[in-house]
Amino acid sequence: MGSIVLDQRQSEQATASPDSSAVLYRNIHEAFPRVIRGEGSRLILADGRSILDAAGGAAVSCIGHGDRRVKEAMVAQLEGVEYASTMFYTTEVCENLCRELVDSTDGQMSRSEAMEAAMKVARQFFLEKNPPEPSRTQFIARKQSYHGTTLGALSMGGHASRRAKFEPMLLDNVSKVSPCFAYRHKGPKESDKGYVSRLADELDEAFQKLGPGNVCAFVAEPVVGAALGCVPAVPGYFQAMRAVCDKYGALLILDEVMCGMGRTGTMHAWQQEGVVPDIQTIGKCLGGGYQPVAGLLLHKTVVDVLMKGSGAFAHGHTYQAHPLACAAALAVQRIIRKEGLIRNVATLGSLLSTRLDELLSEHPNVGDIRGRGFFWGIELVADKSTKRPFPATAGVTSGIVELGLKEPYCVALYPGTGTVDGVAGDHIIVSPAYNTTAAEIEEIASLVYRLINDYFASNMRVHSAYHSPAAPGATPASHWQYATVDDMAVGLTSGSRHAADEEARAEVDVLNSRLEKTTQLNKKIQACLGRLEATGKSVRDVSGPLSGETRRLQVLGNNIDSVLAAIERIRQPADSKNDEEAIIRQGPEKAGLSNYLNSIKRLNKALGDMKASNLRANQQTMADLQRLIVLGNTQLENSFDKMLRAETPRSVEPLNFITKNTPFPLISPSSISQLALMNSYVSGNSSSENPLIKIYAEVRGPYLSQTLVNLAYASVNTAKKKSPDAVYRAGTNGMGMYARAMEGIFLAEHENICSIFMRQDWGPVFQTACQAPLAEMARTIRELNNHIKANLSTDCYLAYEITEIISSLSNNLEARTGELKATLGAALKPVRETAKSSLGELLEDTKRKVGGIQALPSDGGALPIVSETMKRLQNMVEFLRPISSIMVSLGDGGWKSGASASGNMDAIPSLASFDIGADGKEIFAHYCIDTIDALMLSLDQKARTLLKGKSVLGVFLANNVTIIERMIQDSDLKPLLEGRLSALDSWLKKAKAFYSEACKDVSIHLFDVIHTNRTQRPPSGSSESVSIVKGLNSKDKESIKNKFQTFNASFDELVARHKTYNMETEVRQMFARDMQQMLEPLYNRFWDRYHEVDKGRGKYVKYDKPSISAVFHTLY
């Protein structure tokens, strides 16, 4: 960056002075740099610095800064209404935003208020449920958590330093359990399952201690943000917490204000945990920083209770659901969805993780790097091997972040403290915008690496001092403070340095005095030790024999105890086998699912212990345990099958849902939690493929097929034609309804799958469950394709419509689930190929039809094939969107026989096969011009062969051109073909040239010879006709009489022939006008000169000027 010179006024505005500002800053004594604008991933400061915003503020900015689309949406909302109280009104933008998010939502103003609202709605749920449970007033949250700064939200949090000042004012009905923080709290040899089990037991004990019927909800962040630095839970943690909550009937509240709305690579962070919360808080990335907006997402079970109860939520604010905030949030969410930014987060999030790990994992002060998506925390430690943190007074993260804002780094990171216990511990958070590019990820990783390296390198003495032993009586914090002050003392005056030296000498004197006293004490201690040694020797001489015998007895006793313990351990599985067998025999339904699963776990553990002992005496017991485990797993699979079948109807009527625009039914939440618990155990203990996947597909697959099968039949039946010549009309086939129903039921099924199975199983389960209905759709499309091929000229439009419908279905499902695009592409392939080939075939068919005509109308009338061809092009415009897509895949001119034949018809279209810059509408316009040119060329060739005479040929061509022009002007073809009809103009000129040949033949008779070599030019006016005729000799007079007679005959014939032609109105007027403009001036001149040759008898001069003008007017 180049140097920037500011004038005095600009310099004063570059930072906000705490002394002169009216703002109550977070840090009253700090001068903050002033931001003047934002551009994408960067913030521009008043002093000219361009800061790379790698933190997104506090993980807020998700689409970058300065997006005009959001600004335009807000301005558009201001044009409507700027504020409406939710006590009386709603707004369209609020309704649209809520519909965008979930079925029911309650918009709030900030993170803290979202948590307050969640606490209130949880309490109201238990007051209004049937029967009510008013005793549920207790909440359980987690230590070292942070949920907001209002007193209610602060009570829910467990961050010690944030709570300290307000502790006496906080609620006393919130208990705390340990967070899921594997880096610091998981044992060195403890497995993930063991760690989760320990935390689940701790939560269970908390419920028991408070009273199972007194707890309202358990509150947690899926990925802990500000408090711990982007700590995700270990696999299975939230499923275990959900199971405990369900066991005691409490709600699960997940705080996703910081980690939700796409930040971790999925829309909601809980989608990666295999659970669905009852209440979810959202914020930050909901509005992306463009407006302060947050809210709640409520599960249907909670909403149903409120609707059946008071029907109102007892919570509200003046600015709740503010239209401007809703408009901004809606625009942000639509941008995220339209541009596929969550997928970018998932893809580039792995790159960010890899680069941070590669650059920083070996750094001696980087303890841990953790997170998901675009939400990564870096924990900083004083000692990497022991994980010892820096003291809170060191200010490590604030120092790093402040250094990062300076040149040459210019990068913004999010600082965090209290990582270890709410006071000590440091971390920084990297949370860039969702549209961050790969190049910017590389830049962020490189800057973070340089920043951390440079910070610790420049503060080496500080960290060396912290690692060295502390002075007597000094705490680590004071030692750190001393080193820091010493490190920063460079540049003091000599007087200050002398005073420091004197103080150091005084301290040395004190230490020397203490050292002398210590030496004297050591001598006294040595004397005491000598006397004690002598006394001890006497005691040992007496107790020696007794001690040896006692020791032998103790060893024998210990050996006996060890043998008894070993026997007990060996007998324990055998003794407990009967108890476990009783539970297994009862089955999960009678024994209770949790008890049943714990029994199978105990059997697995016992079997593992016995295998480790490898005793021959255990072989029979091991076989019995193995048999019980197999039986238990089989019964668990049967129970999964039974419960799933109970929740699965044979089919539902899809029209009830798509016509009312309501979602398809889901598996009930109670069954979902039970099924998810079963799957959690089976997937964790299955060495091969999860057997529940096959069971799920076998149960739900037929339900999906039976629900959709009638729509498949309807799609085929509605394609049948009552009349062979009937042309397909848009929307008359059932495929549209079929696709809408498939999309709705597939999305509902995907939601079920995400709630039951682990994330890695979502794709395989969804693909397997949808396999049968997709096969039926593929069969239906093939049958429709056969019908279209058999009726290509009338039903090619159905191929275009199906192409659009299935492409839209594929894109929607792929955007929401990430699956089925290839399967639907393969199913659509036959119809898409038919649609592509139809364009060339229809063009060739037009040529063949014209070529097969044996006779043309003798009166020059137009052929029906012209109207039919233009009608086909008009119909194609109704399907312009799919045709444009097909045109892009074909390429300009791809419909021609040579180009079509050269394409690979077996390949499914891919992005590489498209010209990205091509305009499908432009190419379709070229196709229309090619069709018209081919039609006119074929008609011209046929007319030249079958029609006799140029006049009728001109009439024939002009009639056809006029019909084409009229059908373009009167249809939606006009904007596409406007300015491209020069070819038609040339055909029209050719037709006029043919027709004017006859006029030229007639006009020859009106030419005479004028001698211009005489002394005076002969007069030509009508009044001079007498003198002109007198001046003619007899031979010239006879010639003039013959010309009049020949003209009369040829003109009458021309008029009669003109009236016999079958002309379009525009053609008749055009040719009549041309005849009049060519012949009338010539005749009038000839009549003016020579009409006296007839002397008014009418024998030679048949028409005077008015009468011939009247004849011309009869031609129009």
C-alpha cells in the first residue's frame, strides 16, 4: 500500500477519540479506528488502510460488505412501509422471511433477546401443554458457555469473567454441567464413546438432583463460539443429550446465533449432529450485518401446544419483526441460496482447515486448531505439551488482534479469552464471509501464520520469562507483568533508568539478608535431622523382625485379594448373563429402549473383557454372550423395522398436499428420537454396512412409490390424443403435478433421514429409499418419449415441457439435498435427446412436405404448410425457457443434419458441453430464420416447376411472405425476430419483380417517338393534342391508333387476370399500387398527346384519364 498523507482534519477523523466522543465505547479509554466503507471482504478505514475482514465482525458478515442487492431490497421496503407494529399488523416481507426459514418463527432484535425469548417460550410450553407442568422452572446449561449479555441470557451462560460483575443479580434457577471440550476435558486414553457416556451421565445426574419433573430445558451451542473458540462436539454427543432430555421430558434448546445459518457448512449446525432441537435461536448470519435481526425456530410440537393453548406468545418488542430488518435478512438469505454459498463454505472450509493446520500445527504456542466450515478457532498456550495457558493479565489475543490491524498485516480476527476456566486461556477466531474465494482463503491463512509468528517472535522475552521459575513470593501473573514492563522500558530517560537501578540494588540487599537467615535455619535443621536419625535407628532395631513378618502377611493378603478379585471379574459376566438375558428377551419395547441398549453395551463390554482374558473356562460363557448379542441386535433391527412401519402408511394422496401447498407428513418426533437412538448404537457397533439403511429403504421405498404411482399413470394417460392432429398445449400433461409431488415427498423424506441417520449416511440412505420411485419416473419418461416420437410434429412441445420440469426438479433437489442430480439426468436423457433432435427433424420434415406437393393453386394462393410452420414456431415460443437451454446445448446451427449427426447422443449433457456465453434466445431466433428460409426456398423451387407465368409466381411468393410476416407481427415471435427479417424483404422484392413483368409488357404500347432535332420541342399538354395529331402523317396516325387498340386489349387482359388471382389483402393492395404507379402516368401522357386521333368517337381511345383511374381503383 502506498503512503497516505492526511490533512489535520482528516487525521482527527481517522480515529474516534474517547475524550471528545459522545459514544460510550466498550473500552472507554481506547481510541477506535474509524471505518468509512466496506467492499466485499474488506473494510476501508479513514486513514486509508484496507482491512481483510477474516472475522466477519463477530462471525456476522456472511456475504461480505457493501452488497448492492441488499441495499436495494431495503430501499424497496422503505418505498412501501418503514415500520408496522406487530401488535396489530404483519408485513409481506416478514411473512416471506419466515416462510424462507421455517413454518413458524418469532423475530427478535438481538442475540441476547433471542435467548430470552427461547427461555420464555420453553416455560410457556410447559404451562400450556396438556396436562400442564408448572413445576418446570429449572434450566440446565453448560460451564464456560456464553449466550448473550442481558441478565436472563447471562444467567444461562457459564463464562466466569462475563458473569463476575453481575453475579448477585443473576437467576438462581440455572444449573451448569461440563461442556463437550475434548481438547481439555477428555481423558488421554478415553474413547469418544466413553467421553460422551460420562457427559450423558453427568447430565442425567443433574436432572435427578433438580428433580426430573422440574427441568424445563437443556441449553447448548452445537459449536461453541466466543466462549471456547469454535469447539465442535465429539460424534454422538448431542444424540446422547437428546436422549437424556427425552427421558425426562425436557426440551432441547440449541443456540445457533453464532454458529448457525450456514456458518459451519450446513444451513443449521445441528444438521451435522443427527438431532433436531425443540427450540433454536438464530441471528448474526441471518441478516449478515446489514440489519440487527435474530429469531427463534420452533419445532412443530412446540407450536402445536401454543396454538392449542393461549394461541399467543407472551413476548414482544416495539421493533419486533421490523420490515427493514426483515427485508435485509430476506435478501441475504436469498443471495446465500441463489449463489450456493453454503456449499462454498463446506468446500473452502476444508481448505481453510488444511492450510491453518499445515502452517500452525507445529507452532510451540498453538495448542489446538478446531472448528467447521468457515468457523475456526486457534487456541494459544504457554506450554504446548502441558496445555498450560497464558495468564489472563498477559493480553495475548488482544495483542495479536491489535497487531493484525496494523500494516503490513491489515487483517481482522476475533479475539477470545477465558478459554480454560472463564478467566485464563486465549483463542482467536477466523470466520470469513461465505463468498470468500480460494485465493482469499490462502491470503487469510498466510496472514494469520505471519501474524502469530511475528507476535511471539517480537515478545520472546515475555514468554521466556513466563517459562522460567518465578521469584520467591511472586505469582506467575506478577512475573509476567514484570517481564512485560521490562520489555517495554526501552527509550526511558537516564534519570528513570538510575532510579530503576537503585530499586534493583535495594531488592538485592533484601535477598542477601534473607539468604543468611536461610543458611542459619539449614544448620539447625541438619542438627535436628541427625538426632532424629539416631532415634530412628533404635526403633528399626526393635521393629525389624516384626516388620518383616507383617510385610509377608500383607503380601499374602494382597495376593489372596487379587485372586478373589480376578475370580469375581471372571464370574461377573457369567453371573450377570441371566440378568442381561432377561432384559434382551423382553425386547426394546418392554424393557425400554435406553435400558435395552445399555444391556447390549454391557454384554459387548463383558465379551470384550473375556476375549482379552483368553481363559478356556470362559469359552461357553463367551458363546452364550455372543448369542445374546446377536439376538439383541436382531431384535433391535426388528424393533426399528416395526416402529418405522407403524409410522409409514401404505401411501398418501399427494394432490391433497400439492394443491394446498402444504408439506408432506413427517415421522413423529417421538419416533424420530427413538429411531435415531437405535441407529446411533447400530452404526457405532457395525463393522460393515449399517443394516438399518436397508431396512429403512425397504419400508419407506414402497411408500414413496405407492404415493406417486397414480401420478405416473396420469402423466401417461394425459398424453393420449383424442384427435391425431391435435397439437399439445402447455400444462395439459400430468408431469408437472408428478414432479411437484416428487419434490415435496422427497424433501420430507430427506428431513426424516437427516433426523435419524448420521451425516455420512444421508446420501446413501436417500438414494436407496428413492430408487424405486425414480425408476418408475424413468419408465414413465421413456413411455412418454415413445409417444412423442410417434407424434413428433404435434407433441414435440411435450418434450420441451418435460425437459424443463425435470431439470427444475433436479436443480431443486440437488440444492436442498445434494443428491439425485445424476439419477434424474439419466431419467430425462431420452426425452431431452428427442427434444434436441426434433428441431432438425421438424426442419427437414417441412422440406419433405413441400417437396412432396404435386400441384399448386393456379390462382397463386398460399399453401397451408406456411401457416402450419409458423404456428409451430409460435407454439415453440411458449416453451422458450427449455428450448433456450436445448439451443445452448446444441450450439448455433446444431439443428442442421450434419451438425446433429456429429454429436454424441449417448452422453449426458455436462457443463463442459455448453457454450457458457451463448444466448439461448438468440440461437432460437437463428433457428426460426433458418426455418423460414428453408420454407421459402423450397416453395420457390416448387413454384418454378409447377406454376406457369411470372405473374402467378409473384403472387404465390408474395402471399406466403405476407402470411409469414403477419404471423410474426401478431405473436410473441415479434420481439425475437424484429430486425432479422431482411431475408423476407428480398423474397418480397423478388415477388414484385415477377409480377411487374406483365405491367412492363403493357407499358411498351404507350411509348412513342419524339423528334428532338427540330427547332422547337413539340408540346405535350392535352390542349395541344389537336395540333400534335395534325402534325402527324397518315402512317404515324395509324401507328398511334394501333398502339391505343393494342394497349386496350393488353390492359383489359391484365386487369382481368389480376382480379382472378387469390391474393392476401396486403398483396392485392401492393400489386395494385405498383400497377397504377407504373401504368397510369404513362397512359395519361400518351392520352394527352394523342387522344384527338380518335376525334372523341371512342373507337381507338377506350379510356380517358378519369375512367382509367377508376379501373385502377377497382384493382385494390
